[in-house]
Amino acid sequence: MPKFIIKGGNILSGEITVGGAKNSALKIIPAAILSKEPITITNLPNIEDVDRSLEVLTDLGAEVMREKDSVIINTSKINKNELSHSMANKFRGSIMFVGPMLARFGEVTFPHPGGCVIGAGGRPIDLFLDGYKAYGAEITEEAGYCYKIKAKKLKPANFFFPLVSVTATESMMMTAVIIPGTTILKNCAMEPEIEALANYLNSQGADIKGAGTPTIIIEGKDKIKANKFIVIPDRIETGSFAIMAAAANADLKITHCNPEHVMALLKIFEKIGVNFSTGPDWIQIKPSSSPLKPHDIKTHEYPGFATDLQSPYVILMTQAHGTSLIHESIYDRRLLWTDMLSQMGANIVMCDPHRIVVQGPTKLYGKRLVSPDLRAGIALVIAALIANGQTEIDNIYQIDRGYEKLDERLRLIGADINRVE
Ligand code: EPZ
């Protein structure tokens, strides 16, 4: 199993480029099923989850021609309506194939999706199933934790999400694009990736209004054309690198990003004394002589503080001078990784599964660790970069899922990090 070997304490400086957003690419790729014409996607991040998503498409019979950071996808020859179990249960993004397959072929069989084990009961999909039922589909549970969904004819729906869900919003929005009639979705998620998906589908002839607001209205069509899509910058990679620079008191310019998409973090940076400035597509972090101040956070749906930045933020608070409360309101298990951080010397008290109190500043010491999930993985890398001594991080597939060539990019800004097979 490959692992990272990191020696902490190096001064980090220079420039780092943000890649295309994982959580946008993982929706655009399945959306290619909605059109029979070939589509081109560029600024595609070269990460494991994108590889998995393209593998699922190829397995279904689509033609996938990939070059560096772009891919041409032709789904006209798809000849299967069952998602491969071994592929689909590796990542959460596999659920995004279900809606387009149902809309185009009227039937789809798929396993419960995989992904980070951070939610209760292995990332539920009840909102998706309720949504497909609202479109007139019938669902049967098959052996092996698998579902078959069928619909003679899908109908438009008026659906209220009882819980704000990013992928459930995206799935129902893209599915309605080729269900003739007016679909109204309420209490939708508002993440930038949802607006990017809607803009892309509208450029193909879809009629989606309200993406990025709680109410989305879709006028379904018989079919949509094809077009070229440029994946938006990854806001979570942006935030992860900004927090890394702040924690390491680095002189780092983060380029090819959109500062507007990490405003909740930047507002906190102002409060805690991080020395930063921004431009249209960059964030510059500079070393600061004043100590970091603690600041409580509660994770929230966009545009609030992103749950995906909670783990890196905890590292920052171990270096703040005082006490901070971290409230993870979205997921039930997303703070369990902090036990490993305590082993590195952090002073953390877990009040309940959703809240921890962090006391800083504390010295961190290198340890042998295992990355439990994608975002805890990047947090452990940040901890290792500022720790005394050497850290080994195992199971770095979890990090490669969302951060392209992380070790190569960090070496370029001065980090002592190596990948050992
Ligand atoms: C997306 O996951 C992202 N993944 C996650 O990023 C991100 O943490 C999350 O949105 C929240 O921002 C992708 O886009 C591929 P949710 P998603 O549905 O859509 C519950 C990363 O690190 N829920 O908004 O799965 C769920 O358990 C990943 O890049 C149901 O109960 O998250 C959670 O508590 C991690 N039933 C809450 O809703 C459902 O049917 C919000 O989850 C669906 C979700």
C-alpha cells in the first residue's frame, strides 16, 4: 500500500495551482448520459474518483477518450443498465449515474454507493429513492444491498427535499432535464457545483432556472444536445491549501481558484489574524508575526462553512492561542479522525459525535497514521507538515481520490514529502 513519508518543519513558499473541482467533475461525467451526442470536458482533475467515474461509463459501453486534463465522452452506444458493483461501491459519486440512466433507458440496477465513511449508516440514499419515486419510478431492493429502479414513463414532479442534499439536488435536477413537463424542486442545496452543472446542461439546450437558490424549476425536453464543459476550480482544494499555508505560516500564492467560493473561510481568516489578500483568481497568504486567534465554527450547507474544510480547520485551531469549538452539523462521524490528531499531541476533547473543543497552541509530533477518509487525509498531511519529526500516512488512496499529485505539488513549495510504494 503506498504511503506518504513527511518530515515536518520546512518553510513553505511559492505558488500552487488549484485543479478542477472533484465534486463538479463527478456530476458532469454521468450527465453525459443525458445526451446521445459526444461531449468534451476540460480542466478535469487527474484523481482517483474521476478515474473510477470514467471506468463506470466505459463499463456501461460508452466511448471515453482521455487526454491529459480533458476527455471526450460518447454515450450513444451504451448497452447496459446495471452499474458494476465492484466499481460503483468505491465512491459516492457512482450514485450520480442512476438518475441519467433512469431518464434515458427507463431502468437501472445499482449497488449502494461507496465513498468516505463519514455519515451515519454508510451515507444514506433515501432522498434519491424518494425523488425517483416522485418521478414515477418503482424501486425494488435486490440481494447484495442493491437496487433496481424501473419506470414505464417518468413524469415531472413537485418535490420538497426534507433535508438539504448536494448530490440528491444534482441527481433530481439532471434527471428532470429530459422528463418533458415542469419539475419544481424545493429546499435544494446551493453549492457552486450545482450552478455549474445547470449552466452546462442549459448550454446543451436544457431549461433549468434557479440553480444556486433553494428552488429550482426545470422545463424538461425530449432530448438535449452536446457541448464543451470547463470544470470550475476546486473550492475545497483551495480552502485546504489556504489553511495549510496559514497553519505553516507560509508565503504561498494559490492560483486558478475562485476566492468567492471560500468566503466563509476567508471571513474567519480575517477574525483569527491570517495575513492574506485576494485577486480575481488567486489568494496570497503571507507569514504573520501575530499569534493566531481561536474561532468557533459550525459547518453548514453552502454558502456556510464547508464540512469538507472542517478537518483541515481543526489543524489550524491546534495552533491558535486559546480554545475553539468545532461543531460538525452535517455528518455524524466526521470528527472521529481527531483521535489520531490527539496521538500527535493535539489537545482535543470530544464533547459528543458532533462537537470537539480544541485547546491551542500545541506542538504536534510525527506519528504513523492511516488516512480514514479524503478530507481527514489532507488534514493529517497538514499536521505532518507542521509537526516535529517524521510522519507516515498510510492508505493514501483516500487522499489521491481528491488531490492530484499532492506530494509532487507540495515538494514544489518546499515540503519534505515523499510517496513510498
Ligand atoms: C456531497 O456529498 C459531497 N460529495 C461531499 O464531499 C460533501 O461533504 C457533501 O456534499 C456536503 O457538502 C460529492 O459531491 C460527491 P449531502 P453528499 O447529501 O451529496 C444526508 C468530499 O470530501 N443524506 O449533501 O453525499 C447525509 O448523510 C465529499 O469531497 C441523507 O440522509 O452529501 C448528510 O448527513 C465528502 N439521505 C446530509 O444529508 C440522502 O439520501 C448532507 O449530505 C442523502 C444525504
